[in-house]
Amino acid sequence: MHSVGICGSDVHYWQNGRIGDFIVKKPMVLGHEASGTVIKVGSSVTHLKPGDRVAIEPGAPRDIDEFCKIGRYNLSPTIFFCATPPDDGNLCRYYAHNANFCYKLPDNVTFEEGALIEPLSVGIHACRRGGVTLGSKVLICGAGPIGLVCLLVAKMMGAAQVAITDLSASRLEKAKEIGADFPIQIKKETPKDVACVVQGLLNCMPDITVECSGAEASIQSGIYATRSGGTLVLVGLGPEMVHIPIVNAAVREVDIKGIFRYCNTWPMAISMLASRRVNVKPLVTHRFPLEKALEAFETTRKGQGVKVMLKCDPNDQNP
């Protein structure tokens, strides 16, 4: 292993021991945003060899079930997924993974970029589900790491204008730096007020809203803001039950779609990074050697910076 990013879910398992129905019942290795170097392959592996630098897709189906057959393997109930109980993650020195879900990195893509393909994939899957295309007007709620990758991908897929909301001025500053047209700091506005502000800045209601916070008020804003016939994609996970203006969405034919992780995104992400069409490097704000993992996790827990990267190879701490 070389570089492993810390995700909000890693911190959540560490602090709370569960996410929804996934409950930590025994010690578990964290980490699922990862890249490394192949040192050994199984006898049937033909597309990789020792020395190859790879990005690891953490979700690998165990069964060829109905979901795999239709290409939506992320929905397979028996899927293996790094750092989701009871499956161990890859924040370690050495790790073995299904070779079909290890992707060779081109020479001009760094290990850290390889690790960032995982969050980038959430953005790709969300924008695909939302139908972002040339000329789309997009609202993103939440400017954390996932909101920021959704911003990068929406722009790359042809969105004409992207507005993004957050409580944090520093996160919105980062969003502006990587291409947001309209950063909107939320203070005490009601969800309907937020929708009006968004409409005023875009000169129209957004075609697609990508909700990345999971906060109830933010989901409400997402419904009110999205134009009739548009799509709201729910990416952020908050409380199990939320109050939302469902009648408003229903009578305006606003489609509400969920996403669960991603599928079929690594090849596209690698092409995007190799062609320099998308730049994820500004997202990495902190780096720690593996020995300082606790300090790295505390940094993420406190919400400092954007993406914290752990360096697992003692002989190579470079990006």
C-alpha cells in the first residue's frame, strides 16, 4: 500500500461503531480510498504484474447475482467492501484484493490521485444518476470532499453553471478555487430562502441538485430549489427519518434519486485524470505517515482541511 485517504465514514465507524445497519462487532481495519504497488499476483491474473502501480476499487462482488448481471454490482447484497463491517479495509502496509478491481495507473497519475479515484467515483456516479450534461445548471448542497468532487465532475461533464452551498466559508473558498460559479454561505436562511437565492444567482432553477450533506434542511432546500421536471440526487447520509416537502416534489415532478457508492467508474476516472481534464490534487490538504494515523484521524474528525492522506510506504512518502 502507498496512499490511503481518510473518509468521513472511516471516522464515523471509529467514533460510533456503526453506520445504519452496518455494525462493527469485532476489530476492523479502516481505509477504502487507496492505491499501491503490486508485489504478487495469483496464477490466473493476466492484466497485472509485480511492479504495476494500481488504484483499488474497494467494492468487489462475491456473487454474480441479478445486480451484477445488469451492471449495478454496487447493489449486490453480498458484495465485499473495504472497511464496511465485517470486511477489513486497506489502511495497512500490505493488502490482498480481487485483481479484477485493481486498475493500473498511467505513469502521469500519482498514487494520491489513484487513491482519490474513490471519492471521485462518488461524484461520477452522482452526476450520471442526475443526468448532468452539456449546459446543465447544477446546485450542490455541501462543500465537503464529496461536494467538491461532484463539483469537479459536473463541470467536466459540461455543466454550464454550478452553485454550491455550505455553512463553512473556508470550504466555499476551496469550492471557488476549483471552479464553483456561485459559492453560497448558509447562515440563518430558511430552505425556501436558499432556493430563492440559488434561483437569483443562476437566473433559473437548477436542472439538477446534488445533495451531499444529509442535513434535513439541506434536503428541503434541494427540493424547493430544483426546477419542475428536474432531478434531486441524494448523496449525503443523515438521520434515517427526515421531514421533507414531498408533495412539492410530487406535483412538480421532481425526481428524487439515491446513490449507493458507485459502479463502473474507475476506467472513466483514470481517463479523466490521465488526460488532465480534472484536477483532484488541490483536495489533499494534509499528509501523515501511517505511524501517525491517530493524529490523521483527529485532523479529519475536527474538520480541518479537505482530504487527509496517510502514507503507508515507509520508503516512499511522496504524493
